[in-house]
Amino acid sequence: MNKRYIRLSSLIFLFLLFIGDLQISTLLSNILPFFLSISCFQTILFLLVYSQIDSSVYTFFLSIFIGFVYDIYFYNALGIAVCLFPFLTYLIYYFFQAIRYTRLSMLTVFIVLIFLFEIVSYGLARLFGLTNLSVILFSINHLIPTLLFNMILILFLYPLIKRGLNRLN
């Protein structure tokens, strides 16, 4: 396929995934008891998969774009996600230089990236006074359910991801 077409469609698809993440997270928060919250991270999954297709500066542009949108939507300030998403993209390239791209490695890297994103964003939000939630409440009510949900999500989506990668390569 034409690289320009893939890049343009990836930008649109990433934005649509971000909206999907918001909808899934809101739906799950409404279904679960009031104290639990789950964040869906299809955007990180997309960056994980897209980095296997295009290993250029454009992937970092995508991560900065989604970080910008994420910051504006959730924090009403720029900084946390704009820095975290490019860092996660760098880690994706770093991890897959050392290990092979398999179902287990993808699951492991995905969970590590979500863990790092959640912990660092919580720490920075706490540091800048955007939240006053304790670490224990954050871990029990948000981090653990988020990790479990996204683990199940990637297990179901992996066959679709693999089929899509095979088509593009």
C-alpha cells in the first residue's frame, strides 16, 4: 500500500480509537460500582502495532498528537500525556529491538506500557495538584481493573491485529 495513504489513515484511525477509548471507559465506569474506574487504552495498542509497520519520526508525531488531544481532554493543560506518549513510543522501539514480536511479548509490553502510563501520569497529576487520591485507592480502584480489562482486550484483539499487520506488510 501507499505509505502516504497508510499515514493519513493512521492519523484518522488513531483519533477514532481515542474517541472509542472514551466511550468504552465511560460505559464501563457507568456499569461498575461507583468507586471503580477503568481506562481503555486502544491508543497505546495502536501505537504498539503501528510501530511494527512504520518505524519513522511519523510515529512520534502520532504519539505527540494523541498526547496533545489526551491532555486537552483529561487534564485541561498540556504536559503530562504530551511527554508520556512519545516516551512510550520510544520504549516500544526499545523493547522490540531486543525481543521478537509474538503474542506473549505484545501482551507483556502492552501491560508494561499501560502500567508506566498510569503510574507516571498519576504521579505527575499528584505532584501538580490535579488529584488528591491516595496511592492505595488509585491502585485498587483504577490501576488493577484497568490492567485486567486491557489484558483481556488484547487477548481478544490480537488475531485481528495480526491479520491487519499481515495485510499491510
